[in-house]
Amino acid sequence: MSEAESVRKTETVPEWKQAEVDELVDFLERYDAVGVVGVTGIPSRQLQSMRRGLHGTAEVRMSRNTLMTRAVEQVDEGLEQLATEINGEVAFVGSNDNPFGLFKELEASKTPAPIGAGEVAPNDIVIPEGDTGVDPGPFVGELQTVGASARIMEGSIKVTEDSKVLEAGETVDQDLADVLSEMGIEPKEVGLDLRAVYADGVLFEPDELEIDVEEYRADVQAAASAARNLSVNSAYPTAQTVGTLLGKAAGEAKSVGLEATIVNEELAPDLIGTADAQLRALAAQIEDEEALPEELQGVEAPAATTESAEEDEQDDETTDAEDADESEPEDDSDDDSDGGEGLGEMFG
């Protein structure tokens, strides 16, 4: 379009329309996230209630579709992408919250509403089991006509089981609309139906914003945990894992020091404790207490080493038996004498 044509087009726009477009442009530029919502079928009273409920979180602005389209085309921020959603009964919604938070707020503002004849069921319509609260009369036949399992019981009309009377996507007829109205069943939700929202240079569709927050949080936590494990196991230090890595390194260094019996101020208590446990375990296996120093007489093996000591003893007995089969018996008296002298030198 040439500049002259643009000027002529602007000149033909009535002043009140241009003023309305200017207000819409101001609205669009005032918020971080701007979207288009459908308002079809929302009674005026409920719409006003929803707008009040969103106060402080989001603002709804209604106008003519042609003027709304002109407004998004005048804002040079990619908002023209919303133009394709401006059809039917719609309005602008603006918020400084992120698109996900805006979607959640709009969904929370929806309320149950009755459904009329000729409308399409948004989901399966089920008449629940139970007492209808209606006195015996023609209504039992009306329930049966729409497909509900109903009969007169104990002076009242009761639905004997949950009855699906219409599937999602099917059209509600007058008979069903009357039955649902009589029972106070409101099978649809009325609210601001978000069609698209533009924020931070990205156009979001509703299916991209409809997420399970708890599931998403669990996924993020699992990913963070996996990343932390990878960092620790690969010894890659970060601000979040350096403490764990230092602790792990210190523990491994201590284990090496204890295994290699490296004596220093930090390891000395553990080394002494290990040596004491080994000495007690050895002393507990000596049957002749007279061969032991007084402070080791009657000493029991530490609980942690008793089981392993017994297993070692059983292994020794098995080995001795096998050796006895392959060699001549040795002089027991000499063994006792040598053992006593050896212990005397060790502990004397």
C-alpha cells in the first residue's frame, strides 16, 4: 500500500473508531502477556463476575473485532499473530503474569452451567445413581426416555445406576435439556476460553499451556537430582555440588589412609580403635588365659568381629583337617610349648 493510500484510509476512519483503536493499542502495550479469549455463551452477569474475579491478576477488554484486528496490526511487537484468533465473540486479555499462570487463572475462573437444546456436549453427560428427589409421576418416564435407568422406589423416583445419556460431541435435544434442568445437572463449564496468548516474542496455544504443575515439578526435581548425581559421579564441581564432592573426597582420602595405616593426627583415633579391636579379637581366641597379660584376660571379641572370627576359626579347622590327611601328625606337646613361649615374648 502506497503512502497516499495509507493516508486516505486513515482519513476515512471515523474519529471514535480511531480513539477506540488507540485505547486498544494502549491496552496491548501495557501488559507483558496479551491473549485472545472466547466469550461465547457467557451471560453478562457471569462475565462481569469473572472480570471482577480476575482483578489484580488480569484485565479483559472487549471491542469490535475489526477494531481489535486493527489494534494488533498497529503494535509492532509480533502481536499481529493474534489476528487469526479474532473471530466470533472474543475479547482481549492482558496480564503481567507468565502465560502459564494466566491460563491457570482463566481455567480457575470457569463455572458450571446448564446446557440447552441444540448445544454440543463438551464431554460425556452422565446422570448419577441416587434419589432424584422427585415425587412419583411422569418424570420417571422422561428419565427412561433419555436413557437413564430409573424407577419408583420407596415413594420417590430413583436412578438405579450411573447412566451415560449422551457422549461428548453429540447434540443435546430438548427432552434431555429438560431432564438435566429438572435435576439441576450442569454438564458444561462457562468461562473465558483462551485461544492464544503472546508473550516474550512467542505465541502460545492453549494445549502448550495446559500442564500438570505437580507432574512438571516432579520432572524438574528428578532432572535436578540426575544432574547432581552426574556432577558428583563425574567429579565435575559446581556451586551446588562442590560441598558434596569435597566431603566425598575427604571420606575416600580417609579410607585410603586407614587402609595404608598412615598415622597422622586425624587418623590416629581410628587406627588405634581398629588395632584395639583386632587385638581383642585375637585375645578372645586364646584359650589359655594365663598366656595373656592380665588386662587382656577375659576379654570378649568385639561384636562386629565375633562372627567373622568364628568363620575364620571354622576355616582354620577345615584347613587343619585337610592338612592332617596329607601329612603325618605333629607333636602336640611341642606345639603347646612353642605357642606359650611365643605369646610370652609378644605380650611380656
